[in-house]
Amino acid sequence: MIASLRKKFILTSAVSICVVFTGIFLLLVYFSNRQLDRTMDTLTDAISFNDGVFPDFEPGDPDKPSRPFPFDDIITEETRFSTRFFTVWMDAQGRITRVNINSVSSISEEQVEDYAAAALAEQTPRGWVSDYRYRVVETDSGSTLVFVNGSMNRSMSGRLLLTAFLVLLGSACLILALTVVISKRAVRPVAESYEKQKQFITDANHELKTPLTLILSNLDIVESEMGKNEWLDDIRSESERMGLLINQMVTLCRMDESDAPLALADVDLSAVVGDTVSEFESLAADRGKVLAAGIAPGIHCRGDEALLRRLTAILLDNAVKYCDAGGEIRVELRCRHHPVLTVENSYAAVDELELERLFDRFYRADKARTFTGSFGIGLSIAQSIAKKHRGTLTAYKKEGVIGFRAELKER
């Protein structure tokens, strides 16, 4: 159990780290792209406001066109020499009237038409065509398209993002490694508490069994001398009930504390379930309930036969106890990807059940806790058996029916 808790702690930490660091990286990508677009838009704005050519650098010029974002440190005296751009002028009919490719060497006049057509096809005033950021400005005579090369800016942004990714990945691995190291210390208080709980149950078992044995022995002596009566019968009944409870608690504790693998063998699950159903048929009939079974033949699994018999018996015993008078109990065993055992019984008050609590130890749906031979431990034991076989045991309900589904994955 402690090893499982430690694994869950590490897994939860790993998922949390991945989610947080992925979120940080995505934010970096978003803001990096936004900043790149704003930087390039500043250049396209400066050129478009200056009739398609790069303006002269005039720091502090009050007549300098305003820009949507304050990037005053972007345009310097050297910016005009490092900026590669071309401009396309078009008339109202969408025909190219002239172009300016003096500041770019990798674009020919024939390619200008392709870039202009691609930009107009986007139907947005700003955007990207290949490595060029463009802006479309409508004029009285048509439109002006400014294209500024952003390959260097994109390359720098990509390298920064790659560096950030590697730093975040390294940090995540380091944090995860530290989490693995400290996980043992983190679960130590739980482990100590759990060990004390197990020791308490073991000690209580020894301490309670001795007086119980003495009580039952003395009861036999008293009955041999005085004969049976209702008071002695009550004492025996309650003593036997307490002995049964102690045995179930010890069984559950041992199943929880045992991390040793099961002694697996090939088990004819169809035969196991069939035998157990046969054992409960007379009990169900005596209580006026119908027990029906649909067991597919030849279903095998790897497991502990004794534990699998106990799992089936617990589910059937629970169904017989809580099935409505004159109701029906249905047992089915099928094999899809794994063997699946379902046990259903009619239960009129099914809507009042708290399914999520049925496997809690000592939980009883009967709020008055009237003793019916059950202590509320059986389903916990059944669930532990399913987990031992790498399977699951779940409860479900439908109209007037409560059911349990055991899926066994150890094959």
C-alpha cells in the first residue's frame, strides 16, 4: 500500500510539473509571437506611413507617426540598412502599377505578383507570407502593400524558444528526480501511521482471541451443567460474531500489508464461479430468492484459486443478504479482453445507496446497523482480491437493481 501511495505521489507530481511547465512554454510561445508581430508591424507602419520607403531617422520628432505599440528602441540610425523590404502599389482594379525592390535582393519582379496575390487572398490588413510580414494600406488611388523580411527575427525568436524549452525540460527532469528522492520521506508519516494501525490490529487479534476462547470454553462447561437457555445462546452468538469480525479484520489487514506477488496458476474461472453458484442456490431458495447464472464455459485466468472463490462467494453472499424478498439474483461470467464477472440483485431502495461508499470498511447501507451477518468488511476484502489480480471491482445501479462488476486482468 505504501509503495502504491508513493507511486501515486510521484505520478501526481510528474503530471503537475508537466502541466505547469507546458503552460509556461505555451505562454512563452504566445508572447514571443506577439512581440515578433508587433516588432514587424512597427517596421511596416513606418514604411507605409512614408509612402512605401524607409523614413529618415529623426529621434524625438513630434511629427513622427504614432504606432499602436511603443517600440521606440526598434528604429535606430542603422535600422534602414538592416531592414529588407519591398513595396507594391496597386490601382483600384487590383493591378500592380509599380514596385520598389531596391532594399531586397532575393525577390524578383515576377515574384512580387505572387506575394501580392497571396497577401490580398488573406483578406486581412496584416499577416505573414512566407518570411515576410505585410501590411495593406488602402489609398485614394488603390492600395499599397509593404512587405518586410522577418526571417532573422523569426530565427532569433525560434532559438530563444528552443533555449527556453531545453531549460524548462531540464528543470522538469531535475524537479522530478528530486521528487522521486524525497517521495520516501514525504510518505514516511503515512507509512508509520499505517504500520502502527497494522500492529494494533495484530495485537488486538491476539489480545481478543484469548478471552474469546476462554469465554466459549467456559460457556461449554456452563451449558453442560445447566443446560442451554436463551441467555447462554445470546452469549455464544455474540462471542462467535466477535470472533468472525476479528478474523475478517485480520484477513483484510494481511491482504493490505502483503506486497508479495500471488502464487499464480491457471484457474478455470468458469468452474470456480459455477461451483460457488451451486453452493448458494439452496441458501437463496431458502430465503425465497431466485438465483440465475449465465456462465460462459472455458474461461481461464491466472490467479489464486482460493482467493477467486472467496471473491465470488463474497459477492454472492452480499447479493443474497440484500436482495429484495422474492427478488432475483443474476450472475454472469463473460470474457471480452479480460474475464468479467457481474453479480446483480433486485433492490428497491437502490436510489438511496451511496455507491462510492460501498467499499468503505464497516460501511453499512442499513443506517440502523441491524446485524444481518455482515460487518461491512466483505466488499473491502473482495476489492482487495480484485486488486491483487491487477483488476477492478466496481458497483453500479440501474432501475431497481444493484450490481457489482469484477474485471480480472491477471492472465
